[in-house]
Amino acid sequence: MLFTASTVAAIFTFLSVSSAIPTPWPQDSNTYEYPATTSTYTVSTGHIEYDIVDGSIYRELGSNKDNTTLVNFYTSSKHIGKTCEFVFEMDGPNPYHGDGVLFDVFRSTKPIVGYGLPDPQSNYRGDFIGRMKAVGGGWAVPHDPSTKKEDFQFPCPPADPKGESPSVSFELAPVGDSADIKWHKTQDGPIMTYW
């Protein structure tokens, strides 16, 4: 079968463009969970915007407007005995921004369950997990060479002895003098994978 020069050029262009499209990571048979709740926390006031659709990590030098995002994932019997992993993506159809911006990920000691906090001096920030760099059109990557992908993996929470749905929560915080990352929670942002 013979092809014209324009047909060959079109095929070559298609193959070149297709190979440049970011490949989803991880590439195995993981299952994904979007957060059950996404809430923003204003550091200066302790104010919580609970269970909103858009996440935000924000800092403007000298503005006293630092925002972090608190996310909560519920787990169930399908997660028992499996490994969970925190990942962050920005490739959905809704607008997002923050390509290349750094952010820190912390494990939360408790989930946020409403608009207020019992103690305004606490947002339940727990252990530091690692620093990531947001990647537009793909998956965030660990930023510090000492931070590995495995640092974001953990045993999925076991069943709660009280019969309540077990959960795992995280806080995403700005890094440096300025940061601005925004995303739509069911299209982009934090995701928990498990396998």
C-alpha cells in the first residue's frame, strides 16, 4: 500500500504529539479515591471553609492571607490489607493553576468535620510527609531529593472498632514567600490511590 507524502507527514505528526502527552502515573491497576471533603483553612483567623469544590494553597508575602487545604478520604472494607498512597494531579478539564509551585504535605491527626475547630489554634496538623512540586498536565513529584515516592505510601487505615468509617486526612500547605495553586476537587488535586 502506498501513502502520499502528506499522509505520511500527518501520521508522523500524530505519533509525535501522542508520545508527548503526559502519561498518567502510577501506571498499574491502582484504584483512585477523590477526597470525601475538601476544606480550606485560613491560617491568620482559623476560619474553615468546609466541604467546598475548589481547593487552594495560597501565600502572598506580607498579606497575612495564607491558606492551606485540608482533605479527608474515607476508607472501607475494600481497602483492608492494601497500600494507600497520596498523589496530586493537575490535568482535568476544569481550570487549574500552579504549575511548578511547591507545597508541603502533612498527615492530619483528625479529620475536619465542620466549619469550626474546637481549638482555633489547631488545624490538626500532624507529621510532615514531604514536599511536592505541582506539575501542570500531570502528577506532582517529590521535590527534595531526600523525599521519595514511597514516603507518600502507607497501609490503608483498618476498620474502626466503633463501626465508624475509618478515614485518613492530609493538609497541603504553601512553601516559600509566595504560592498559588487552585484546583477543582473532583477533577484535580489530591487523590488517594490504593492497591
